[in-house]
Amino acid sequence: MRDRAGARGRVETVMRRMETALLDGTWRAGEKLPSERVLAQDYGVARNTVREAIQRLAARGLVASRAGAGVFVTDQLRTGFASPWGQLVADHPALRDDILEFRRVLEGATAYFAALRASDDDLARIRALMDELERTRESDDKGAEADADAKLHEVIAQASHNAMFLHLHTSVLGVLREHITINGTGLREQNADASGLLLLQHRTLCDAILARRPEEARTAMQTHIDFVRARVGEESGLLETGPTSERAMWPGSPAPKRRARRASGA
């Protein structure tokens, strides 16, 4: 009886550690898990303990086995929050500004904590993606540039080492990218200077994180989001209100106009 209880306790402990790796982005959606042998060595347990922990995670839809290929992380943790919002964002442009306003706060925080907590591996990924942004900008490959942009924001969220920041970041950005492509080719093709300004903003942001200057990182991220809000507002005809739209924050960014609000607050 005691041996059985001890075995259950070991499975539970391993499962919790694996859940942590899923939550904090150590194992990303679509990524293959290490082998049972490697995990058993890492956790200091028998392989059958690891196997049972994986089976429990699979039963909850967090991982899935592929015959002959191994065990892979599903996107279960990165979906669900955003999906009911998709059509609403498409049908109600005013909601886009609300989400971008939320994104300003959220991503400002992820940049701040990334500057404080990023590991050496996190910093290496940030440098690599900044280099990729530079290369795609030089080759004028707007699609690849947009993809590197999105990955950079994701890596910064992971570098914050806060599971809730990462989950909310992924969910909210999924809504935005799907419907208004603010990190995609649409914003970069809107006018000739947008791509260069976005590159400058990302370089300033990454420099602050790499130098571990959290306040500067937060300010750089929020300034970047202010620019995006202004440009998305122009594109959609959505006229922004609020303190972040009172002035242009980057050279070449036009001052957004006011939007009249109805008495109902809509």
C-alpha cells in the first residue's frame, strides 16, 4: 500500500513539473517532448513513472502521441480564450482599439519582466529574431518580416517567465493577427515608412531587454504599440481617444484624430 502511494506521488510530482514546462513555454505548441529515457533521467524517476505522467497529460489533451514519431505538445493551452472574440473583432472595429489598449499594458509588462528575468537562451533567441527582422527588411520580404515580428513578440513573452502573461499574450495576439494583421504585411504595406519605423522600434526594444533595462524596455514596447494603434486607426477609419493617442510617439507617425463617443459609451 505504501509503495503504491509512493508511486502515485512520484507520478503526480513528475506531472506537475511537466505541466510547469507547458505553462511557462519551455515546451511550445507543436514541439516534441524529450524521450521517456531523457525525462526519467532529468526527473530522477523510472521510465514507467514518466510514461504514466504523459498518459495523464494526454488524457487532458495537453500532449498527443504520434505513432512512430513521439509525443508532441498540443495547442490546448494556447486556444480557447481568443476563439469567441474572432468574429466580434472582425465585425466591430471599435473592439480592435480596446484590444490594442489591453495589449499596450500586457506587452509593456512582458517586456519589463523579460529584461529582468530572461535567461541566456532567451536573450540568444531575441538576438536571433532581431537579426532575422533586419535580414527580411533588407530583402523587402514583408511576409517573412511579419512572421519574424510575431515570433519576436512571442519570445519576449516567454522570456518574462510568467505563465499568465504568456497565455494572455498568445490568445490576444491570435485575435489581432487573424483579423487586422497589425503584425503582418497589411501594416507594412500601408505606406512606405511603416516597415522602417517598425524595425527601429523593435531594435530599441530589443536593445533595452538585452541590456537588462526593464523601464526602458517597457517604454519602448508601449511606444511601439502606440504607433500600431495610430496606424490601425488610420487604416480602419477608427479614430482613437485616450492619452496614448494625444501625440505621435515616433518620427513619421501622424497624430491620430479624435473619435466622438456616443452618450451610451459605445
